[in-house]
Amino acid sequence: PLAGKSAGSPVLARHARFLAWSMMVEQPALWSAFGRTFDQACGPRANAHESVVAALKRLIAEGEATQKLDVAIHAASCLHGLACQAGLKDVKGPKPPDLSSVRSFAAAALAKARDQLVRQTTPYTIEQLELMSEEERLAFTNAHATPANPGIAMSRTGRYRIETTCGHGTLLGAAESVEFHHERLVNFFGGDPFVGKLGVVRIVPEASGLEAEGTPFWWAGGFQSGDITTLRFNAGSIPGLGRGLTHELTHRFDGAVNPLSLRTNCNEA
């Protein structure tokens, strides 16, 4: 991959730094003499992100123009995640560039592509998922493993649409259980403020998926944004997922019943 790279190529520079580090790691005298030089020469450039942002924007435009929703969703997810990383406040290191406008652009592009995907997709029912054989469940998991083609199902009475890349079992478990958690909160709050209003639950397997969805904090395992619930779920159980759902849906209810209180609590946090 280094063939034909110019002397100023960032890829070649990183390779040279890694090679030099490998040679000097057990030679303190060499590191003392040359380590700082390599660190300075190969440090990140302030505008290093610009070519990546431009390339991802081109991919989004190409995906939209050619109706390749998978390309648009992948590119918009990557760009949104990159911009969200730059917006995190409580992290160490050099201050990242302001990518707030990029984040807004990517969020709008991602929402647009997803809306088209949902309109073109017939969600599975719980009954359809339950009737699948083991071979069909495995094939389903493999076929719906990317953000561009998530598994999509509706909850029992259609209160929630579940979208996930975590596989058949996660989709079925969430679709079966989410309305139980909803009903428990209805009983707690004394009413249902969401009659006739669809909720969306997105479940991702990795922290990078949370970033692509717009997580506000690097340490969060999930978050609530309006009527969209986003959770990370990996190597857990459906009861464990249920605890996360209940936590985030409590924010949804609290925001609808007492939005001023929720806003105050968020500001204090």
C-alpha cells in the first residue's frame, strides 16, 4: 500500500514512525536522541480531517444521486460519528476542530436515507420472527448486520419500531419485551403521553455505533433523543437489555410529562 506514495504522504509518515518506534522501543539512547523528532514530524495536522470530511460528503452525494441507500447510510454514519467524537467535551488531549456544521449535515443526510429505507422495507412481525428455523435465524442475522440493512420489526401493538444490527435474537427479544417496559412506565406516570405516536428503538453492538447515532457522552451505554431510544447491546441478555430500555424510556416519559424538569436535570449533569 506504500507503493507510489510521495515523501510527504501521511500514510508513509505513519509507517515510518511505526518502523522507527519498533527499532527504538528497546533502545533508550536511540529514543532519547530521535524519539521527539519523530513525534513532532508525524504528529496530527490541524486540518487532517478535512480531506476525510470532503470524501465522505462526496460519497453521501453519490449515494443520494444513484439511490444507493447503503452507500449514503454508511458514509453518513461515518461522518456523523466523526463529528460526534469532535464534539465530546470531557476528553483529554488537543482540542478537536469544530465540526458542528458537519454533524448537522451528516445527521440530516442519515435521517433522509433512513426514511427512504424504512419506506421501502416491510418490518417483520414477532410471529414471523418466532416461526423462523435455526438456519433461517442465522441467515437473518448475517443478512442484517450493517446499518444500511438492519433487522426491523414492530412491537406487539405497533407502539415501537425496533431497528438493530445485533441479530435475530436481539430483534425478537426487544420487539417482544419493549411494550412491557412501556406499560410499567404508563402505570408509574399515571398515563400514556404517546398514544398514536411511534417510538423507535435502535440497538447497536459497539460504542462506535453509539457515536454514529450521536451519543452525547463517550461513557454512555445508551441515550434518549425525542422518540428515538438508542442502546448498545453486546454479549448480554434480554432481561439486561430490558433494564437499559426501562432506563432510557423513563427519560422519554419524563421529557413528555415534565420537560422542564428533564432539561434542568440534563443541564445539571
